[in-house]
Amino acid sequence: MQKISIEALARQQLNAAVASRSGRAADTVFGGHEKVLRQTVIALLSGMSLTEHENPGEATIYVLSGRVRLRAGDIAWEARTGDLLIVPDARHSLDAVEDSTVLMTVAKKR
């Protein structure tokens, strides 16, 4: 068994995003290419985005800190600390409205 502090990892990734030219950083907490389930802590500085991409499977985004906007086509959902977004099965993007950290959970399609 392994114990991980998601809050500590989120702070670490936010610091890494500040130091990064891209204004973002991420670390996979659990899973990977060989697993169905993948959980990743992502930090995005205000104004930064994960550009539009396909949904690799069933996915949620839990906002650990800050405020983000999930876009799919002409529809957008805004979420803040403590909110859970269900990612639509469509091309989508994620924008940081302010410095933010999220826990993205994906169950990849086989």
C-alpha cells in the first residue's frame, strides 16, 4: 500500500508550473500507459490551457485549488475549489481562470 498527499503534490506541481516556461506541470499519481485507471495532478497558471484534445475514456476533473473552465465546442463549464467536472465524451480543453491545480481521473477505453 502506498499513501500520497494530493495536497502536497498539488503545491509541488504549482511551484513547478511557476518555474516552467509553459506555465503548467503535471505528475501521474496512479496508473499509466499499462493501466486502465490514471490519476494525474495538473497545475496551470492563470491564462494557461490544456489545448483541445480527445477524451481518452471516462474522465473527471476535481478542482483542488483555483478556478478552471472546461470547454467542449460552444459549451463551457466553470468550476472552483471543491467542484467536480465530468468531462464530456468529445473534444475539449481546460483553461485556468486563475492559478489552479486539479486531479484528473481517467478510465481509458480498451
